[in-house]
Amino acid sequence: MAHHTDLILSAVAPINGSIGTALSTPSPNQVVQLTGAALILLAYLFLHLGRTGPRKPSYLIPNCVGAGLLAFEAARTAQYGFLALEGTWSLISFVVWIRVLAQRDSADH
């Protein structure tokens, strides 16, 4: 008769192996996803630390690019809810960025 410990260890062993493999060798898709997420999260962090503002390129560009990368991955893998979220996030960031640039150009003239 198997002990409870043996059953738990046999159930966890495959999980440990797959986690170790996933963490040691990220696929190109995971690199794209992690890059996109890092860009968005760093912009968010800097916003809340007071190092950027919601209408500054240092906030808008990482949001636009990061969400665009995540939207690309979502489209590629047919994750339509995620595509709607990230695609909209990227589009809004891009539109606001263009408006900020246009306001700066009109203020310079």
C-alpha cells in the first residue's frame, strides 16, 4: 500500500519538471509576452512613483508597444478576449500619444 507522501510526491514530480523546464528555457513566444508585460508594468510603476505622467511619452510608448506585443501574441494564438483587451490598450495609448505630439507641435508654432 502506498503512503500518502508517496502519492503526493508522484503527483508533484511532473509539475516540478515542467516548471523547471519552462523557467530555464523560455520560448520565443514567452520572451515576447514577458517583454510586453514588463514594458506595461514598468510604465505603471514609474507612473505611481511620480517619475512620469499619464500623457508623457515615457508612459505612453511602453504601454503602446507592450500592449501591442501582447495583442500580437493573443491574435497569433486566437485568444480573442486577451486580443480585445491588449489591442484596445495599445490603440488608446497610441491615439493619446499622437494627440500629445500634435499638441506639442501646435504649441511650438
